[in-house]
Amino acid sequence: MSAARYRAVLTGATGGIGRAMALRLAPLCESLILVGRDAATLVALARDVATAVNQILPGLVDFALRRQLPVMRRHARESDSQITSQGAHP
């Protein structure tokens, strides 16, 4: 019996907790969308989890910029799970 594979969106993936979650989630996912604000960290993380997941999509998003939200809403609607690990900054 094969395990179910999920489509997930993980926000805050470039931080310590987000990175740890991405590494744990990747083997469970058919596709994993990693969202964060640091492009270099996203690319490195995508490379680290690429062997464990069929489709990895790094998404450079700053949630403070409202114009970027429609893209994230679309990805969220197409996923099975949305995991939030980003922090809030004043």
C-alpha cells in the first residue's frame, strides 16, 4: 500500500522553523511550494528538498506587498495543505 502524497504550500520557508518543516514535509508531498522573502535561501532550500518531492516551486513573496497575494491565493486553492511558519514583523 502506498502512502498518500500531498500538495502543500509552506510559507516562511526561509527561516529556521520553516526550513525544518520543509525538510520533513518534502517526502510526504507530491508537490511543495516554498514561500519566503529571501531568494538565495529559497533556491538553496529547493535544491536540498528536490530529491524527496516530484515538484518543488520556490515562491519569492513578501506578504506585506498586497499585489503578491493573488498568486498565493491561487496556489493555496490548488493545494491540499497550507502551512504557515512566517513570523510577524512590526
